[in-house]
Amino acid sequence: MVHEPPEPDKVPDRIDKGDDVQRRFRYQAAYAALLSTDLLSQNSEFEEIFCEQHEDILVRRKDKTFEGVQVKTREPRLGPFRFGEPEIMRSLERFIECEKDFPGKFSRYAIVSNCGFWEGKSDSSNMVFCLDLVRKHGGSTSCFSEVDFSKRIEELSEATQSDSSFVLQALLKVRTQQYADLDRFEVVLADAIARIPENSDQRYDVLRKAADELIGMALKAASLSHESPKMSYIALFENPEKEAIDLTIQEKRLTSEKVKRIVNQVLNHAILLQSQEPVGILNLPRGMKKMELKMAMGGLSAGNMDNAKDLKYSTIVLLSRWTHMYGTTETRKRYEHLRVFARNVCQEEYDSVKIPGSPFGDKLLKEVRRRLQDRYSEIKHTYIDFSYEHLVGIVWMLTEECKVWWSEEFEIPEVVAQ
């Protein structure tokens, strides 16, 4: 029997560690995202979070001090980390270097791990116990009287070219924490998002999507990519090197506004309004004739008509740009949501202000504008490139479609309807 050779695209790679490396990067990003959710709390002690800025994660506190976080991962079968292992010693060396480079600026350091830290015995391999001794003895060498881990201190001292007393003072600020398993960190992050009061009733699949978006935010912040257009003409600045550094650090920063915008965008998409009628994003109402006639019948001014044309055109341009950026399906969902949103406001105000036998378009337009301005805050965090003016533009698109009226309804002449 002849056996066909295996296909390389159907057999898993026994050597490539790329998938595992990506998972570890996502784990670190997930922990940064977890910290970022704390920014949304009114009682948060954090002000900003930075990814890959001196440490894996740098936290700026509201008291203007900083916390440095190193994230260490490995397969659980290898067991918890021990004091003296290269990965642990490198993290401690980073903390000591930060103490030297930024004296008095750091209030705390943390090593976070998926597999925990070995505490089998109270000896020099038990870093948790040794750090407790350092704190118990106030960072003095008397901490060696209970367990002699002076060799570890000597190694850190030599590696950082610091005296032992400085190393011990730095270790006073070090804490350890075991975070989620490598296969559960996204679940833990989703649970953290659910604990934000306004998110407690969200579906689990939506919370997982929000967690994924926050991890993506942290991964992007950890990279060296820039979105600022300034990078295209950076050489024109008086000090281009400083400007480039400032832009790099800015991209690494996670703020409460950025986190809230991303979470709201995902959660709000889960409750998009829908129309019973199909919405054709590729066949938008590009004419103006019916809109002009209906505005005139409602007694609206020529100035309002010119303004309406500009806003309607601007909104069509935006929807076209969305189609290129997000695709037809996503743009249709957004457009349908905004159409139903705007049409409901117009219908409510129409029923409220209509005057049989008299033009009432001017009063209706004032009320519609007022309502849309009041409710724009509900969507501005979801569609960051969508303005109040675009929302009014959708009203004029609905007017052209005869979904919105500025007077009592009437039959549109055939010459205008064509």
C-alpha cells in the first residue's frame, strides 16, 4: 500500500514556538488590560498605564509615583518560579535599575506570573518568604539571620553594580502575584469588565469581545507603531528626535478615556437598533429635490436648505469612507442603527409639535436639533469619527426618502419624485 506524503499545511509544527510566543504576549497584554479597567473606577489609585515603558507595564498613580510590573509566564508543568532563576533575577535587576535611574519615583514593583512562586520551604529558593523577611527587617542585612539568601543579593548587586544595602532597599518595594492560567486570562478579564456596574447585565459573548478588544489595545500600545500623522513630517520640527520620543510614549499610554471608548464601542454594538426594512448602504439617497420641496412646505428658510444639503452630502461621504474602512456589512449595521435612532427622535417631535393646516417645520427643526444634541453623547464614544452634524445629515437623508416630514404629509409630484 502506497502512503501519500503528509501535507505541510495540515500537520502541526513540532518546532515552531510562534503560537506559544504570541500567547505569552497576549497574556502580558491581558494583564495590562486588566489594570486598565481599574481606570474606570471612581476610587482608582491609578492615573495612567503604559505598555513596554521601562517595564513590561508601568503604572502612574494619582499620587504621582509609579509602579513597575514584570510579567513572567511558562508552562505549568515546569512548576512555580524560584528565587535565583534567571527570569526572576532579570526582573529584579530591572527594578533595581529603575530605582537607580528614577530615585524616589517608584513606590512599588510587582512580578506577576501564571504559575505562581515556589513556597515549598522557608529557604533561599522561596522568594515570597525572602521578600517578607526583607520587609520584616526594614531592608537591613539582619534579614539574613533567619534564612541566608545573601548570595542572591550579591548576584543582584554585581549585576546592577549596586551595593547590597541599595538592593535590599529596592526589594522592600517588590511584591509577587499569581495571575490567571495561560488558558484562562481572557475569561478573567471578561469577568473584570462585567464587574463594572454599568456592564453587569451584558451577555458573556459581548464581554469576551470587549476583553479581546482591550487586549488588542494593549498589544498595540506595546508595539512601536504610530497613528499620528506627525510621523510623516517629523523632520520639519525644531527638535524631531524629542518629538518622535514624545509620540512614541504617547502611543504607549492607556487612559480611562481610551479604555471607556473601546469598551463602550463593543457593548453598544451589541444593542444596535434595527429596521424591519432592508437598508441599502450602496444606494443612498443622493438627490435633494424631495428634501427641498418638503422643507419648503414646512416653511423652512433657504439658509436651512443650504445647510441641509451640506450636512447630507457630508454624511454620505462619511458612510462611503466607513465602507472602505470597515466593509459594507459593518457600515450597514451602523447606518441602520443611526437611521432608526434619528427617525425615532423626528417622529416623536413631529407628533408633539405638528399643527394641522399650518406650517410647523421651523419649530420642529429646533426641537429635533435640541433632542439630537442632547442624545449625541449616547453615541459619540461608539463612533469616534461621527459628529452631531453627521447625525443631522442622516435626518436630511431620511427626509429625501420620505421617512421624515416637516409639514403634514402630501403627495410628491411625479416630476420631483423621479
